[in-house]
Amino acid sequence: MDMNSIMASQLKSLQSLVQMSVMNQSLAMETSAMTEMLEVLPDQPVAHPTKGASIDVTA
């Protein structure tokens, strides 16, 4: 292998590594933002499971 192909291969590997790092950081930021949003939401009261639902018992 000549020096140019070795350098090109290493550059491609480095670009892939940087891309994965950026994607991981973005995912971590989105996850923390979503966690913060969920923590800020007020607690929702638990509704009765059949409240507001109509059940048809006719055959």
C-alpha cells in the first residue's frame, strides 16, 4: 500500500468516528431535554379506566 491510500483510509475512519461522536452527543442532548420536559409536566390524575367509555352490551 502506498502512503496516500493509507492516509485516505485513516481519514475515512476518522470521519466516521467523528460522525458517530456527533450523533451520540446529539442523542444524549435530546434525551436529557426530553427528560427535563417530562419532569416539568404536572402530575396527571389517574382517571377511572372505563370513565367516558361507552360499552355496547347488545348482541
